[in-house]
Amino acid sequence: MQFYGMSSATAMDKHAGGVAEYRASEGKTVELPYRGPVSQTVQDILGGVRSTCTYVGAASLKELSKRTTFIRVQEQENRLFTP
């Protein structure tokens, strides 16, 4: 399984015919081992969203933003993608 951001060189090669001269590629291309069907991952994400709604007392996704304060994270270290 391959993961790539839409601005990575791999994604631009595949979907846009390459990186334009005036652009720089962003992100990384990473090979990940197959971990099973995506349906289980989606179910895990939905379970997390449901739990979050329960914790903050939101009856719907629309209400979630009214019951919480979202913070933008400027830097994040992801050890999975760093050597």
C-alpha cells in the first residue's frame, strides 16, 4: 500500500504529469504494509467521532463545533514516517 500527499512528487507525477517548474513538491511518499480492508479503519474513525460527540454532549457533527474549541497544531512529530 502506498500513501502520498497530493503535493508529493509521487502524487504530482501520477495525477498531474509531474511537478511544474514553478512548484516544489511537498510531503513524502511512504510504503506501508497491507493492514486489511479500509472498512475497519473507517469504523475505528467513526467510533472515535461518536465518542468525542458523547464526551462533549453533541448530538450531531454540526453541533460538535459549537460544543468544542478547536486548536490548530503548528508542529507535529509523526514517528511512523521519520527514520
